[in-house]
Amino acid sequence: MKFQPKASHFINGEYVEDTNGAPIDVIYPATGEVIARLHSATPEIVNQALNSAKSAQAKWEAMSGTERGRVLRRAADIMRERNYDLSVLETHDTGKPLQETLVADATSGADALEYFGGLAASLTGEHIPLGGGDFVYTIREALGVCVGIGAWNYPTQIACWKGAPALACGNTMVFKPSETTPLSALQVAEILIEAGAPKGVYNVVQGYGDVGASLVTDPRVAKVSLTGSVPTGRKVYAAAADGMKHVTMELGGKSPMIVFDDADVENAVSGAILGNFYSSGQVCSNGTRVFVQKGIKEQFLARLSERLATAKIGDPLDEEVNFGPMVSENQMNIALGYIEKGRAEGARLVYGGERIDGDGFYMQPTVFADVTDDMTIAREEIFGPVMSVLDFDTEEEVMARANDTEFGLAAGVFTNDLTRAHRIVAGFEAGTCYINTYNLAPVEAPFGGSKMSGVGRENSKLAINHFSEMKTVYVSMNDVEAPY
Ligand code: NAD
């Protein structure tokens, strides 16, 4: 098989296999072809991985931040050198066009390794002077063994967004990729070893949800970082709470994008395209509820349809193609099911709406107009290329409607009115907001959700606080006064 790795798991610096685990077939979404067969981790494999991470941790933490950072920065360089091959692999794993994977996957993983590698040497505590000469100092300590659990839409990026800050702080990691896209995390693990990471610092185990669940409840684990759906997040958060573990939850969304009639329509259409159809719509922060002010609605829809007609749908390995298949038949069927619901509930289909014939899991980019707030397609996360366009009249009205959702991952506004733009983002109940653009997530900026979309933040300096904790040391320079 074309992309068969040496073995399913990567533990203590080596590939490890246990064929007793349930099989995981890796399917190339463009053709339906099986490109690798892996095995879900058995309890013995999980145990081995956690032991490996546990025994590597103290030594890794004892290295200087400069040394740890150097390993991460070397890994970033290796990833960039191998970007083409890693992108081809990612395209086979996810179906995303090479045009995207070449610029958004291994490269963004490398950015995280470089950024947190750069920060590693500057992670410190502080000195706090008190009255009478006493003082406190704080020591920033690693949490211990961290578990990362990934979704299937950005497998390399997620493996690095979790691994890089964890390792920079002196933790070790056991990462479980999504069973749908298990291949690229193994490459990240290999590259870290090549870059000089001690064995056991970054381990990968494959598996379905039950493997994730067994990692979360294990007493050796201090922290869990999940990227996934809200229902999974609820389960993982609850299981982690039982052991009082630290968590980061990067979950789903149904984010609003508001387009006022004074906006630059071409930019707004570009933002709506990026925020709904990049990666065939399989992006958590997508602005899938596009509120367009009535005055420009028809102009917006006309330009959107014209531009969607120029999308190049096809073989994701052709670098001209910019719209690929869905990650799996299942995900395609979920999205097609929502299109049926949209039709049945009376939304107006203005573009697409159909599966594309063939062996691959292709469907058309789809736009519904005249969507109302109560329709299923406006309330539930679809995680596919289905945009809902809703009309509005006033700022006050749209603000309330935009926030009327259990989710709070992202939100965007297109307007040329400067004060209105800032007023709107101040009112958004969302973790990541955009003014006159959409869906950019540079490693320098915090990323994450509020409300049901998650807890904690990835990326930026803030991620450090989610992968380390402070020890407080009170130092007395005086005699101890006791009451008796
Ligand atoms: P999912 O929730 O089905 O699975 C996510 C991961 O959790 C997988 O690795 C899965 O095996 C594992 N898992 C499932 N049940 C588990 C359990 N009980 N205990 C531990 N682990 C378990 O999500 P998905 O379908 O892989 O990904 C799509 C979802 O991810 C969407 O909701 C999307 O919005 C979200 N997502 C969020 C972000 C973000 O940064 N906020 C990024 C990408 C995707």
C-alpha cells in the first residue's frame, strides 16, 4: 500500500506494532482507495506509550529551555525542508488539495515548532518583593505527561499546535490522531527524534474514541488537549475533571460573519469563500452564518455565485485544483443530509447542492439564501461546504442574532465604518474575531473558543500558561512570629 508506515504507533523513539488492535483503513478521499492499514492501540500499547512519556519527562524538563527550544527549531527546519513530501502525504490522508497543504499544514506545524522553540528559553517565574524583606519567587514547572487528541481536518497542524507548546514547557506528550487521518503525526514524531528530541518525549498512538478515552482517564496523565466536536469535548472534559486534570478544548462552531452594506463587496465575498469553502468547508472556525445587510444582498449573492463557478474541483494532487473531496464518505453524507434539511425547511438553494459523481467523496460548494435563524442549517455545525446566507436590517438586530448560538468559536465583520467594526467585535461572544478578513490563525495570536466552543487557548504566549503551572516559594528573611 502506497503510504503504509513502518508500524501504527511511535513509542519511545521507535515504530511499534500490535496487530491485535482493531484495523484502521486509511482511505484516499479522492479515489476511495485504501492507502494504508493501521491498528488501533491495545491497552498494552497505551500502557507502553504512557510509560515512555512518563519516564522521559523529568530528564526533558531538566534540560535548559535553550536546549529544548533548539530541538523544536531544528524540527521546524526539517519540516520545512520536507514540506513537499509532507504535503503530498497530508493530501492523501485528508483529500485537501495540494495547493492548500503546501502552504497551510506542515508549514503551520513548523511555525508552531519555531515559535514555541523560540519561547522555550525565556519561560521563567518571577520575583515578588514583600514587606520587611520577605519575598516570594515563582517557579514555572511543566505539568508532566500531556495527552493530545486530534481532529481530522488539520492533522499535522494539530499534532504540532499541541506538541510544540507542551514540549517547550518541559512536558512530554502522547498524541492520538483522528482515526480518519492517522499518518502525518507519525512523521512529526520521527522528525522530532531526528531533530534531537530524547526518546519518549513525543509518542503517537493510533485509535478510535475508546483509545482517547483510556488516555484521558489514566492517572499518569496531567493534561488533556482535545481538538474535536462539542459532544466529544463534553465527554473528555467530564472524564478529565474526575482526575482534576488540566484541559484545553478546541471544539466546534457555527460562527457568524456580518457583511454591512458599506463593505467592500469583493473582499466580503472573498472572506465568505475562505470562511466556508477552504478545505471543502471542514474548518472549525468557519463563518457559516453569513448575515448580509439587505441593500447589498443580491449583489453579494450574484458575485458569490460567479466566483464559485470558477472554483477548480478535481484531483487534489493537481496544483491548479482548489476544491477537493470531503475527508470521508461519512462526512460527505452528513453534509449532503444537511443540504436536504435546508431544502426541506424552505431555504433557497442558490448554488451547488449536489454530490459529484465518481469514486471520490466530492460534493459541490453549496450556498443557501433566505435562511432564517431557526433552520437546522443555521443552528447546527455542518462541517462541510454549506453556506447559509441570512438577511438583516439593523446593527442592533444582527448583533443579537449573531450571538444567539450555543457556540462561540469565531466571528467576523465586513464594514468600512471603523467605529462600527470595533463596536461589533466588542459585542461578539466569540474567542477569535475578524475585521474585514476571515479565518487566519497565525501562531503568534491566541486561538480558541468561548461558550460551548471550548476552554483555553492555543498558540501565542497564552498557550504556555495552559502547559505549565507556577510553584510559589515564600522566603522569610525574619523570625517566625507564632501566637503561642
Ligand atoms: P470528533 O469529536 O469526532 O473526534 C475528535 C477526536 O476525539 C478523534 O481523535 C476521536 O477519536 C477522539 N474521541 C472520540 N471520542 C472520544 C472519547 N470519548 N474520549 C477521547 N477521545 C475521543 O471530531 P472530528 O469529527 O474528528 O473533527 C471535527 C470536529 O472538530 C468539528 O466539530 C470541528 O469543529 C472540530 N474542530 C475544532 C477545531 C478547533 O480548533 N476549535 C479545529 C478542528 C476541528
